[in-house]
Amino acid sequence: MSKSQVVKPVVDLVSLDAKWISKWKQSTNNRSLNPKKYASIPKTKKIYSLSMFPYPSGILHMGHLRVYTIADSLARYYHLKNYDVIHPMGWDAFGLPAENAAIERNTTPNEWTSSNISKMKQQMELMLADFDWERELTTCEPEYYKWTQKLFLLLFENGLAYRKKAEINWDPIDNTVLANEQVDSNGRSWRSGAIVEKRLLEQWFLGITKFANDLNKDLDLLNDWPSKVTTMQRNWIGESHGAELKFNIETNLNLPLNSIDVFTTRSETIYSVQYLALAFDHPIVQQLSKSDHNLQKFMDNHRQQQQQQQQQYDEVSKEGYRLSNLWAINPLDSDIKVPIFVAPYVIGSYGHGAVMGCPGHDTRDYEFWLNNMGSEAKVIKTVDPIGEVDSAELPFTDKIGIMNENAGSLKGLQTDEAREKVIKMLTESGMGSHKTNYKIRDWLISRQRYWGAPIPIIHCNHCGPVAVPDEDLPVKLPKVDKLLGKGGSPLSQIPEFVNTSCPSCGDPHAKRDTDTMDTFMDSSWYMFRYIDPLNDKEMFSKEMAKKYLPIDQYIGGIEHAILHLLYTRFIAKFLKSIGMIEDGEPIKKLISQGMVHGKTYIDPTTGRFLKPNEFELNSKGEAIIKENNKIATISSEKMSKSKYNGADPEECILKHGADSTRAHILFQAPINEILDWDEKKIVGVERWLRKVLNIASTLSTRPKVTTIKPLEEYNESEIQFHNEIQNYLSSINDSFERTLSLNTVISDYMKYTNKLTLELNNNSINDQIYRSAFENLLILISPVTPTVAEESNEILNGVNSKSILLSNWPESSDLISNLISYNVMINGKMRFVHKSTPDMILNEQKCMNEIMDSEQGKKWLQDKTINKMIMKKGAVVFIVK
Ligand code: ANZ
Ligand code: ZN
């Protein structure tokens, strides 16, 4: 390679953004920032690469920047590989914040939302994210929510949407119902912070529990999901194998039931049952509380505990209320009669809302028993530990043990044998059976809110709830000038909306449902709409579903590990059950990206978060608090306004350019780990990108060599160069395709570039080999840093050259590490060295052809008649005339 002066690139990184955005847009008719996307190239395979759509808050934060950089880089990579890429974007646009913002700002949720959407779209362009805007969807637009309503009606027709009076969590500040998950462990609303109250309301539920078994079982198929997420889902579904047992009641009272069913996972403890405990909403308790004032009082006193759900057993009261004149008869021995209590610790909605109390074997039951029967109360124990262990321990809670003499005919059996035996005996007598229970509850979707998809149901005095006919969909949200944000459901205050006629019997006094749907409903199926976004006949066509589903990779935050993903899996299973899609699992690979943290400065004396202008950094990197000269504590915490530790993606891009920002955010941490944002470190990435531009400038001053040097003629440095470059290529490939180790991609880029820089002014690498390695580098970096790739290509090949983004991803070629040198002897004289694979001398024809075709071979052997060729290890001998 000839020496020449290094030409410094004239461009600065930031200015590249505007230049290339405008060029790309021109070349794609404003459709895209990636010319490859609409190039007419035969496609190899499809890839549906999805990132979780954002709530249109109006500002792109660092978390967005991170997830969309990951997603965009992957999509660009697959475009270079000529995949049919689906990479859509949309807006999860319904929900409380828009409604609250509208109330605060005296605007409408609609206006607020659409202005936010356009702001965020601009920011996405600024970060060079190239989404399929022709697939864009917005959940608050009638074209979309028409199909959300249709989905609801399909569920309704199939018995999976039903109404039930339910105790709901009521937020007295926001005046709305909250899902259980929206109530924190202190019983407060996640949003307003108010103590949540309970109310009874007629609500819409979706029957997710009907799919509980499949939702649990199919988690086993999700090998490409983080195990953390599948574990969280498994716990949430809470499958529990046990039995249900029936206890007859002995009483002189008039009760709605003459027996009590309980769910137990420990049937073998049946002879240790000393009482039954019932939940507050058990039918027997409901009935008795009507006439028993003391019971009413007890329930009122403990309702709070009953409400704060028995999530933390220890905190729930051990108090009970004994029901007089009431006994439960042991189903295996009618001589054993036990008392019945009402107890706050029994969960009304789990199992049968009734527990068989075994003080000898369950800690909770033990404490309850002593608390209510006196500390000296007798405790019956029917299981002992196996072996020589002390058997006096109370309660004995091990699941594994041996039945003792208190266990009647079970004596001597191991617990698991006894368990099966009890269930068998009870099954035969009709007093019990195997049962699998789930913790998961049906999905409450009613919201007493304005800004959501109206539930497409009309209530008729004669017909009950009636589906709005398809031709009347969507049921549009009525326009409002002003939202008050007080009282019940806003839609119920709009008579023109409420009053209608019954689609079934025509009764003119029918009323529309005034609730709107939980926004999780909008997001539970948006990925299906993306595949056929303009379809005005159906949610999506089966053909498109077949072509593009399942989602190959879904990228988003861990905060959606449970609900959103569970709802989506549920809807997929439902759509499969009605034949609309083929895969019951809609998401092949799940990628959960880590959070972005910011450096947080804290006053060590007061614990107060410090604003950037309240301290100064000294040369040791310490932060000295101006007010008191103390050294601030520095920690890394989730970015938030109140901690003054946020960083604005837009600012960073305007200062350093989109390429640097993108590469920096990928480089700083593996995608699934916490990223500690540190803008200062971006200089490393900037330095790297300048090196790339530098090489382009230098090469542009050299004549372009096109003759391709054959591999077998590579000299030592070229072989070493070739192999090193090939190693980077396969590592980068593997990272994009398999490991998603995108931080490694950036370090491979840097190493690749360093190798090129090192060889730039050595003469050891052939110009063409070098240049082609550089052009490959530009293709490789273009998914992450498209402007520098383009600019370098333009510097190198001129303004009219074809966009580098139109290239194909370089094929990897074999390493040539195992080439060996053959001394070629002609008529007894050593003439030249030929490099080839060790197997060259295994095949006479190959050996002959290879040597004759090589440059040296031609020179020495062209016009000669070869009498004989002898192949040896490391040498080839010719006898010629
Ligand atoms: C008798 C027994 C003996 C129990 C023993 C446990 C230990 P998982 O595994 O979570 O499903 N239980 C049943 N229904 C309940 C309800 N509505 N509210 C509160 N607790 C309830 O738990 C099943 C166990 O939880 C059941 O097994 C029952 O107590 C209790 F040594 O029955 B067990
Ligand atoms: Zn009717």
C-alpha cells in the first residue's frame, strides 16, 4: 500500500444527521430513512421485529431511546440481509394520563394526544429510527378501536366476556376502579396515592381463567424468553394441585348450603382438621351476617384486613368469629365434628373461600387455633418426621413425613401415599376429588373513564346486555368540550350517548354501556393489527396472519413481564380457538431491555437530591456541595425528575449526533442489563467514528484498484489481516442474530477499525484487499451508525455513488489459517512458493490446476510440457521439457 497523507474529514458528526435524513427521504419518497426498505430486491425470509409501542406522553426518554435503538439496529441488519422485515410503530394512546392532562390544561384528550404523537415522531426521526410508518396505528382512533370493540364482541359471543357484581378497588381521588395490580402493597393507588376503598359494582370481566391451564403449560414452549419472565408468569397464574373435599354441616339453622367445600393441597392431613374457616363472602357467612349483629361487627372491624388481601399472611389478623350452633363433619369419620369460624385470612376468591384448619401442620392455622381457643388448646398432629428426628415439634409443616397413630387407617403411610389414598376414598364416597386451582383471576376490564374504547354493549330491560351489531361499529366516543374529572363514568353524563334503542327488540329505552375498556385491552392485540393495518373488513386476515406471525422478536421493558404479555398470550389463545391464527404462542423470542439509570447526587447529611447547579466536580471526580463543602454521595438510580438525574435524548443527539448517541447507548451495557448513563464516555465512540471517516478520506486520495488478488497468493500479513477481519465479521453476525450482544458489536466495530487504521499506512496489505475490507466495515456499521457509513462511502466513492445502505450484508468466507507453503521445484531448482490447503496434494488434478493457474505457475510453467509431477509434504516437484 502506498504511503499518502492522511486527509482529515471536514465534516462534523452532528451535521451528518440533517444531510442524510433529507437525502434518504428524497430517495424513498418520504417513506423511510432506509433506502433498502423499498428497494426491489427478492426477499429471503420474513422477520417480525417488534418493540413495545409507547404511551404518547410527548417526550422520548432515555428508556425509549435505548429500546428503539436496539430495535432499529436489528431491523436495519435484517434489511441488509434482504429479509422481509416488519418493524412497525404505533401509539398506546388511551388511558388516564391523557384524561388528567386534559382536565388540568383545559384541552381535550384527543388534542393533547395527537400533539404528543407528532412531537414523538419527530424525536424518533431525530434518532434515525426507521419504522414502518405505513403500518402505524393509534389505539384511540376509531379505525383501530372499532376492532378492539369487535374483539370484545367475539369474546362476548364465546362466553368469555361477562358481567358480575364485584368488589372493586375504588380510587376516591381519581374516581375510578383500579385493577389489583394498580394497588400497591400499602393499599394505595399506584397513581393518586389514595387509600383504596372497596365498592360493589357490576363489571365486565374477561374469562382468562378458562385458559389458565394452557397459559401455564405453554410457558414450557417459550425457550427464547428470559426465564425470569416465564417464572413471573408461572407464579402469577399460580397453578396448584390438590383436592376439593366436602364437609357436611350439622346444624339446626336454616342455611343456603348443607355442606362446605374446601380446597386443600394436603388431603392427608384430614384427621388433623380441627376447624373450618370461611371467608367473609362465603354464602353461609353472607346469610348469617344478616341476622347476627356480632358477626356484622366482627366483619366491619376486620374488613380492612380482608381487603388488603392476604398477600402477607403474617400481617393478617389471627382473630376469628366462631359460628354458634354449627358443626362440620369430617368426611372420613362422621364421629369427628369440628367448629366453624369466619376468618379474615381466608381469601374469598380462591378455591371455595373455605379452609380446613390443621393446627398441627400449618403455621397460620396453628396461630389461629391458639388465638381463638386459648393458648393451652389441644393440637392434633397426624404426621411425624421420617427417621430419628424429634417428633414433638408443633406445628410440623414438612410436606414429607410419615402418618402416625392419630391418622387412623393411614397410619404408617408416607404422606404422598396417604394423600392419594384419602382422595381415592373420598372420590369413592362422592365426598371429594382431585382438583387443580389457579391463583389468576378473570380480567376486570371495565373502567369508569372517558378516554378508552367504549364497551360495545346496549343494555335492554327485556333482552339484557345486547351486542352492538357489526355494522354499527365503532361505537364512537362522543366529543366533549370539557372533562370535569369528577363523579362516576363521564360517558354516563352524556344523554345523547347513553339513550338508544335495543338492536334486538327495538325497545327505545335501552341504554348504552358507559364504561370504557382497560387500556391493556388495546395493547393485548395491536401486534395482530400491524400485520394487516388497513383491513377494513376484519381485525386482520388469516392470510396475513399466516404470512407474518408469530412475532420473531419482541423488545420491551421488564415492567410488562406479567400483565401485558399474559393478556397478549390469552388473546392469542382465544384467537387460535376461533381459528383466526395458527400459533397459540404469539411471541417467539422476548427481549427485555434493562433500565437506564442516571448519576444521582445526594447530600449525605440530609439525604436530599441535588440539582446539577448545587455542586461542583473536582479533579478527583468528587462532587463538592457548594452550600456546605461536603462531598456528595453519588449513586446510580432510575432516571426521574425528582432526582435531577435525567438526561434528554434530544439534547444528546443535538450535541453529539444520532450515530454517536446510538452507538454509545448500545456500547454502555449489554441490552438486558441496567445502563448507567454517562454522557462523558461518548467521546470514545466519537473518536471511533472519526477514525472511520479518516480512513475514507485517506483512501479517497488513492487510486482505486479493482484487480482481485486470489486467496492463495496472500502473503503472511494479508492472511493474518483476512482472518482477523473474518473473525470480527462472524462475531458481529452472531451478535446480531443470536446473542444480541450489541455492546460487543460496537467493540468489534472499534477493533475492526483499529486494525484498518493500523494497516492504513503500512505497505503490507494489497490495496484492493484493504479497500474491500473497509467497504465491508461500512456495511457492518450501517445498522447502528448509518450516517457515518453513508458519509464515508460518499467520501470514498463520490457523491453519485450508490447508498451503502443498499448493500448486502457481507458473506463470511473461510479463514485461511491452515494454508501451508509448498516449495515448487522445477527440474531440480526451487522456483517459487505456492500457498494452499494441506489437502491440495491429495488430488493430482487439483494440485496441477491450482499451480498452473497461479501467477507464479503461469510465469514458470506456461509453455512447458510437463513430463512428471511429484507431490510431497510441503513441496511439488515438476520435471518439464
Ligand atoms: C389443609 C392444609 C394443611 C393446608 C396443611 C395447608 C397445609 P396453595 O398451595 O397456595 O394452593 N387454602 C385453601 N383455600 C384457601 C383460601 N380461600 N384462602 C386461604 N387459604 C386457602 O395453598 C393451598 C392451601 O391453602 C390449602 O391447603 C389450604 O390449606 C389453604 F398442613 O388445606 B391447606
Ligand atoms: Zn331488547
